[in-house]
Amino acid sequence: MTLSLSQAVCFHCKMPIDGEGLSVVVAGETRQVCCHGCLSAVRQIDRLHLADYYQYRDRFDKGDTEAKRDASRDASRVDRTEEILSSVASVRGGLRLSVRVPDIRCAACTWLIESSLRQREDVRRCVTNLADKRVTMEFSGTDPMELVAFIEGLGFSVLPDRVSEAQRVLDAERKSMLARLGVAGIGMMQVMMYAIATYVAGPGGIEPAYASLMHWASLAIATPIVVYSAGPFHKGAWRDLRHLTLGMDVPVSLAVLAAFGLSLVHTVRGSGDVYFDSVTMFTFLLLIGRFIETGSRRRFQSSRMLSDSLMPASALLVSGVRISATNIVAGDVLKVGPGESIPADGVITEGTTWVSEAAFTGESKPLSRGPGSRVLAGSDNLEGAITVRATVSYSDFVISMISKLYEESTSYKPRFALIADVAARYFVAFILLAASVSAVGWYMAGSPEWFSIGLAVLVVSCPCALSLATPVAYTVAVSTMRNNGLVIGNGTFLERLARVRRIIFDKTGTLTTGKPRIEHIVPLDEISTDEALDIAAALEAESHHPIARAFERATPVVAHGVRVFPGKGVAGRVGDRTYRLGKSDFASHIDIGPPRQDGTWILLSAAGKPLAWFGLADEMRPEAMDVVQSLKASFDVVMFTGDADIEARRLAGLLAIDDVSASMSPEDKVRGVRAAQARGDNVLMIGDGINDAAALAAASASISVSPADIVVQEAADATLLNADLHRIPLAIGFARRVRRVIRENIAWAVLYNIVVIPLAMAGLVAPWMAALGMSASSVLVVLNANRLHRIS
Amino acid sequence: MEVIFVLIPISLVIVGGAVWAFVWSVRNDQFEDLEKQAYTILFDESDDKGGNST
């Protein structure tokens, strides 16, 4: 067909269509799709009269490709089937199944899944959860796997819903918190209704019988609130007291119980003030603060769990034996079929495919991968069957590391957070003292308000904001970074990154792609450049050497009997002539020098006679120029390289980096870093190779750029997984923002308490205002930290 | 004003009902996903099973 068609994208999955594609009629219009899988998905969607999905999707979906897969060929299906079936639970009048659908990207997907499932007679109820990417169905009279196949028929992939224990606990906690919050909210409104009548009437304005009735009614409502809704506070306070410490729950619980107890006594006695309205409102407002906090933790947990669920449970060795993914060790050679998840970090040994690493980098565009390419466990193999050799063992997979880091970063506390924790304890003691002093003081001064003033002091102080200030910001920041392709390996990294003054780049593989490209062709004989390229391409077609990539092109020539001479070159027959391609002393009998000194030169020869020189150069990363320019505005940018001087200066000239050190050994690089540090500069080192590992470890902060080796990854504080240098200035800016947010939070917490406690002691703050102030203060701190969910 | 002796107990019953309804809905996962609901208003409703929905 026409040329433009070859660039067309699939109507369903939005992947580029190779070749002709297939056509399908949807809602009266002809559309192009790329494969039979998509074709049947479109047909099914159309048959169910749900073609609106495409229109909704275009409105809501911000990504550009949906991962395409053909789950019917999934070899790990047996495993998965078992796991899914074991998660089927029986509910009243049927069964209930919950599965994870990682492809859910926007509200349009949830709409499609829900609407399709609801059209089925056997599905009674179906709820999709956009945040957790989970579908829960209640059904009867159907094989659960049929429903799974049905969802897959819509073009989504289905994973068993592996819910970690931590997640289950958090989910349950959130649910019970919500129930407590609701009970407190509804009860609070009603108690307030009774209380307002008393306020409006004024003292003695209401007949004692009615007043007493309303007190009893308030008591009836306040009791479950104090016992049930405020339960977590009492529990926390009791735990603190038993361990002889003072936590945030102590003043809260004390205030609730004291106010409720006094009101109870006054109600029974039929005289004196009651504080049921304060108690209920206070509990309600505090619970709002707690609820938001739990929500933020839950979001973090679920993003972490999502990465866990990406890992396939088992892997297939080339020998045909299936092993558990946790037992994979370096050197295992594994088969990965199209549509499966890659079970190990390693290198492709056979086959080419498209891979989606969206889970690591947030980048949904599929990446082309062939022999020699590095792949990550947990990424999706979208198209071809491949063989992968694991380069590291299970516990060293990037994905396992990420899980580990999550654990660490949640428990990690920056220096000032530790201080704040200790401070908070003393602070609580101070508050208890201040509250009793105020209550006693005002009582002796003859004020009838003494009790509410004491209450207000207890309630208004907000040690929670003080100890929440940093941990919340950190947890949010770490997960945001991960979603943007930067995995942080060390908690203090963000703190140190924010202080960086000088940035050192490694050249090869960091500023350049590390993949050579043909820069010059110098024919030496009667041969055209095209001819020379064709022959070279044919010779290198089978080679896995990095240099071979430079020659990748469609060639009409076929080489026979190709032999690879490691470290030298390749030899083979084209037509009736024998060609050699490689180092000049390998290709030619006569020793001839390359036409120029800079760059890498390799020679093509026929029967020992030189034919053409190929000058290879390592290509600069397309974004390197932009990134270096923008960094130069505020940092000293330096380039370190082990390569020859001329080559280094050429690239440095292009990038306008003035400070270049060439021909450096790994020790030189470390020395260079130390020298800069000795001058008082905080140095950020960015590198990718084994030769940078020591320098990465020596630097004040370091980032490794898609390293091929675990040693490099461990030496660096953080790993950039998608090799997009743009993320570096972004990360530095982000680290500074994190620092600013933490400072803001601490400043707010300190300022709030300094202002508000004296006011409360002076009797200017009613207990309900105090509760509102305290909750607002914690919520503010959490919300401020939540701003870090976006990187820019 | 004696009616208040009837009204207040009634209000207690109503509050009890509201609390029960809320707790029931929490237990039945009505508040599971607070993100999606914001978009649902933008979707057209078509309840007829297998009917035409444009």
C-alpha cells in the first residue's frame, strides 16, 4: 500500500503498524489495527456496543501506547491460573474474584471493563479500582478463568491479585478509620444540634427537664464516639504509657476522656456544664487528620506493591525446567515468550523484541531490544520470543532492590527528623504541664471556664506536625523519583543532592550512547561507499560485538562462512571473494595507518588488499547538549574520561565543557573527585561503567546511568534507569524542592505551636477551635508534602 | 413543647440509621476508589443490556 500506511498506528493499541496491518469496521468506520489480538479486541468491544471507549480513552489517557500482549501464549499461564483460582472467595450467593489489571491507565479503561462485565448475565457486581488497578467481580455459574479471558479479550492483561500482608493491614486500617470518621461526623452534627439549642437559649433559658433530656441524648451519641471513634487514640496513649514514654496520643486521649468523664458526671447529677459537643467535634477533626495520613501511606504502599506484582512467579529454563523466580541465579538461561514478563535482569542472547519498562521509568513507549541488550526483571516482553541470560541473582535484580529500598526509605529518618522525634516527646510533657497549670490557674482566678481552657491547651498543641514534617515528605519524594526513572539507593541522597555545586560527567556511555556510529568512510580502492557498507553490513550481520551495531542496515549482499576472530575482526565470503573487516593488522598484510588520529578506525579488505576505512565515533546522546547547557547555568560542569585526549576534546568542544580531563584511570577519577571535594565543593558524579564505580562511591552524591553491572549500581547512590539525562537537572531541582518542603513543614510546626499555645493558655481559644487548629496543622503538613507527588 | 420528648428519641433513631447506612457502605467497599468517581459523571449512561449506545 502507500508509504504513509507503514507509519500508521494501531487503532486499538496505538503501536506503530508494521507493514500492511489489518482493517476492521468499528461504529461504521474502517480502522487499521496491527495484529489479530487487537482485531479481536476491537471486534469484541464493538459487539458489546462499547466503541465509545476509544473516544473516552483519547480524552483521558495521557500516555501514548498501551502495552500490547498476547496473553494466550503466556507460558506462565499454568502458574497464574492456579494463583487466580486460589484467590476466588465465596460470598453470599456466588463467588468473588479480585484480579490486578496493570494496564488500567485512566478512567476510560475502568469504564470499559465495568460496562463490558456488567453486560454479562453471570456477573452480579463488578467494581474497578483506578488507584490500585484492581477489578473485583462477584459472579455465579461461571468459571473464573472465563472472566479472566473475557477481560483479556478486551486487550488488557490480568495478573493475580497478590496482596501483601502490609497492604492488607493498611487497607483494613483505612476502612476502619473511615467508619470511625463517619460515626464521629454524623454523631458530631447531631450533638451540635442539641448543643446549639442550649447556646441559643442562654444559661437558664431552657427548662431543666428539656436541658437534661438533651444532655442524655448527647450522652447517648457521644458514648460510641468516645469509645469507638476515638478508640485508636486511647489505644495509642495506653501503649505509650505502658512503655513509659509520652506520644502524641497521650494529650489527645486525656482530653477526650477528661471532657467526656466530667460531662458524664454533670449529666447524671443534672447540673454543671457538659462538653459533649467539644468532645465529638474534637474527635471528628482529629480523625480527619489521621485519615489523610493513612491515605498517604496507603498510596505509597500500593505503588510499591505494584512493582512486586510485576515479577512473574516462575521462569522457564532453556532446558524446559520451570523454576521459581526467587531461585534464579546469575548464569541461568531463560526462555521468555511474547506477552510474558521478563523474570530476570540479564542480557538477551537470542531473539529481538519490543520491551516495555514502564514500571521502572514511567516511559510507556516500547523499546527495541535485541541480542546483547540489557533487560530488567519485571518489564514486559511485548513481541518476540527471546532467550535471556541472567547476569545477577534474584536478590540483586533491580526490582528486588527497589522493594528493599522502599523498606529502607520508609524507616529512614533524616537527621532533623530524629531530633524532632525526641523533641516531640519533651514537647508532650511540656503540654501536659502547661494544660494543668492553665486549668489550675484559671480555677483559682475564679473563672468558670477553667476546664475548657485546660482542654484547649491540651488539644491545640500539635506535636504530630512536628514529627510528621520530614518522614512524610521523604516517603512521597522517594516514590515520585522512582516513578520518574531514578531509583534512590540511599536515604540521604536527596539531602546531599540538594547541596551539590559541581557535576562530573563520565564521557563514554554517559554523555554518549556508548554505541558507535559510522562517521567517515574512506574508500582506498575502486569501491563505492555503498558497496563497502553493504559488504561490511553482511559480514557483521551475525556478530554480537558492540561495533557490529554501527553497521546495522538492510543489505542486498549475503556473506557466507563468516568467522569471528575475537578482539580482531570478522572474515567471510561474499560472492567468490574473501573479505576481512577489523583492525588494520588483521585485515591487511601491509601495515597502513588510519587516515586520521582521532576516533576508532577499522579496515575492510579483500584477499589482503585494503578496500576502505570506516571511521567510527560514539554518538552523543541527543539530549546531552541541552542538559549540559542548562546545568552550566548554575553548576560547574566537568568531564572525566578514560579515552584519548583528542576524542575527549572534540566532544567537550561540542558540548562547550571547558574543564576536561582525558586518559584517566579509575584511580585518577577518584583523585579528581577528592581534589574537588578538598576545595570544598559538593560533587555529583554521573557515570555508567565499572571504571567509574570507585569515583561514584567517592563523590558526595552519585548517579549511575543505566549501568550494565551491579557493582556500578551499588557504588552509586541512585540509578537512572531510562538513561534520559534530562532527569538529572530535574532530580537536582526536585531534591532542592524536597529540602524546601521539609524546612517549610518544620518551620510551620514550630511557628504554629509558639503562637497558639500562649493564646490557648490565655483562654482565647475554645476547645473546638483548638481541635480544628491542630487537625488543620497536621493536614497542612501532609498536604504540603504531597505536593512532591509531581516532579515539576 | 412536650413534643420534644418524642422528637429527640426520633432524632436518635434517625442518627442511628444514618450511622448504620454509612458503616454498611464502608464495609461494602463503596469508598474503595475515590479517584475514579470524579470521572464517572463524564460517561454516558446506557442501562439497556445489549442496546445501542453511541
